[in-house]
Amino acid sequence: MKRIGMLTSGGDCQALNAAMRGVVKTLVNSEEKVEIYGFIDGYKGLIYSNFQMLTGRDFSGILTKGGTILGTSRTPFKTIHEPDKNGVDKVEAMKQTYHKLQLDCLVILGGNGTHKTANLLREEGLNVVTLPKTIDNDLWGTDMTFGFQSAVNIATDAIDCIHTTAASHGRVFIVEVMGHKVGWLTLNAGMAGGADIILLPEIPYDIDKVVDKIEERDKNGSRFTIIAVAEGAISKEDAKLSKKEYRKKMEKYPYPSVSYEVAAKIQEKTGREVRVTVPGHMQRGGSPCPYDRVFASRLGAEAGRMILDGQYGFMVGYKNREVVRVPLEEVAGKLKMVSPDATIVQEAKLLGISFGD
């Protein structure tokens, strides 16, 4: 008998259900008997022992369903060692729940912060297997995360839709794409949607370079410009500030987000009409695309096989088009950033895309 705990943590995304289904179907189809404990709302469910007993039937028909049937929440790693408002030691509480239920393994689906906590639980002696979930595709140790391709599709659709109205009115349009620290989503959606300018957190922009690109397009007869802006994009001036100086500046920040600052400065320098579109949480929602359904199912199947083999302490990753097992200690606390020298960035520049640098 295998007793498996399962939880989803952090922001939701497409294919969480598909990945969990892959794990459970693999276990159910084996000769091993299995009990599945689904923890509600992420690590909170593990901390407060809030769970549901689940069977294979609960995972039937969810391949195409977005979100997560277990619910999710954010339990920041930076406060994981701080007692809650009632004095509960979160780490000890999670360990107690694990041992009380006599679990053989925890299956944890999440992104960067989730993996930090998962690795901590591994260090505390719990058997853990993780799956890489995030629309940002920023997890170290894997070429791809599930949810990313679905989010790229949605962000690209938004840029596609903006193209026609931008062309009709001869305006500059900014589409703000999710990504506070890492720009993979904006980069891929921007290229797929034919954006003329792409602004990323990893490549600080010069607003004058952005304006130069707009004016160059005007001279070449283009009536409009599309700018894909990551929500974490930063100017060269702000990038030079210390963290303390930047936080102080942001306390009095007059704009809803960086896209509106970019828009205001473009209007000031060019006199052009600029409009901002923010797809927001649409990028996390809806049914997973076919790629993510297959990809998440493959990762889930491998996680199931690892549990059957008794191989714990790994994230199921994807390297060079093969599913691989990556030690958790190599993953936790690291981000896979967009390098300014990455070949995809250089190729985008060959296509005439400006990064404002």
C-alpha cells in the first residue's frame, strides 16, 4: 500500500489537473494499491491537516480542465519559519500531518517558491517528488514548465487582437504580459505576435531607444507600433538604483504599472496616442493547450513511476526533449533568466525587434 499526499501551491495555471491525473493514473494502473490524500489550498492544507481522500475517479475527466481541483494558495517561503497568528510552527505542523497520515510521499506541484519549501521538507526527512508548474517558465533544471505554452497562446492572442485596432487607428499599443522577474513569456508571446518592441526585466530599457524605434517605423510608413512589456520591465535608470532606493521610489509611484509609465513617456516625447492593454489573469486561465496536456501528462506519469520505484527528492524536469529527474537541491532558490546574449534574443534582433537597449 502506497499512501500519497498531493498538493498544488502558488499561482494556478493550465494543466495542473492534467499533471495530477498523470500521476494518479500511473499509480492506479500499477499493481500497487494506493491511497491518495489531496491537501486543500496548497501548503495550508498540509499545515492544518485539511485534506480529502481521493480515488482514481476524482481524476477522471479533468485532463482539459484549467485551474486545480485541490485549490491553491501562496505560502511565502520567506515566512515559512515564522509561526502563524495562532503560534503554529508551520514546518513542524507539515511534518506532523505527513507522519500522522503515514504518508510514503508528497507530490508537490508548483513554481520557484513552492520548490524552496519542497526542498526544505526534503531536508526535514520527508519523501518528496515535485512537478514544475509556472506560466513564467523560470524554474531552474527544466527547459519547460507546464502552463507556459498555454499562457503564451493567450498572450499571443491578445497581441494578435490588438494588431488590427492598432493598424486601424495608427496608434502605439502596449500589451502588458505577466512576468515580474523573468521575461520568457513576454519574449515568446511578443515574437509570436509580431511585436515591434519587447521590454523584459532582464534587459533594462532606454526610453529614448524605444522612441527611436517608433519613429523609425513611422519614417518607413508603418502607422502603428506594438510593444510587448513584461510587468517587471525596468528602465536603465531604475536598474542602477539600490534595492532600498528602488523601494523608496516605488512607494510614490504614480502609475498602475510600468506599461503606463512607458506609455506616458512615449506620449510626452512623441505626441502619439498610446493605449495600454493588460490581459492579466486571463493568461493563467482556461483549458490547457494540447501541448500542455501532453507535456503535463508525461511529467505526471514519470512522477508516478518514481513513486513506484521509491525514488524521492527529485523534480521531474525536461531537458533536451527528454523527461529527466532533477535533484531538488539543484532546483530550489534558482531562477532560469533570459540572458541578454541568448540566441533567441539575438535572433529576435535580427528580425528587427527592439529591446530598448
